Amino acid sequence: MAEDTDPAPIPRQRPCAICGKLALPKYRPFCSARCADIDLGRWLKASYVIPGASLDEAEAGKPGNRQDDEG
């Protein structure tokens, strides 16, 4: 009697987030250590920015943080 079971699904390979080559599982979502290092360098240089108010603006809006509140 033959079993009608599907084999495990093959994970879809995605392109490298930096160069577009196929990503390798070892470096996912990148294709190599080089591309992973490029991405890390971009984060460290602040090339990538998460949208939102800057920290300076957020701090200025908090009560009690204004200089003229000191008396």
C-alpha cells in the first residue's frame, strides 16, 4: 500500500539583499560574508534610517525637560 504524502516543501531561495545573487542559508539573507559586512557597514554609518521623530525632538516634547522650567 503506497502512502500519499507530499515530501517536505523545498524552501524558496531568495535573492541577496545587497547584490541580488541567490542567498545562501549560511549567510541568509545574504549570499556571502562580504555582502553581510557591507550591510553591517551601512547600518553603522547610519545609511539606513528607521522613519520617525528624531531623539532630540522626542526629548524636547517631554514635560520637565525645558530649561525655562527650572526655577
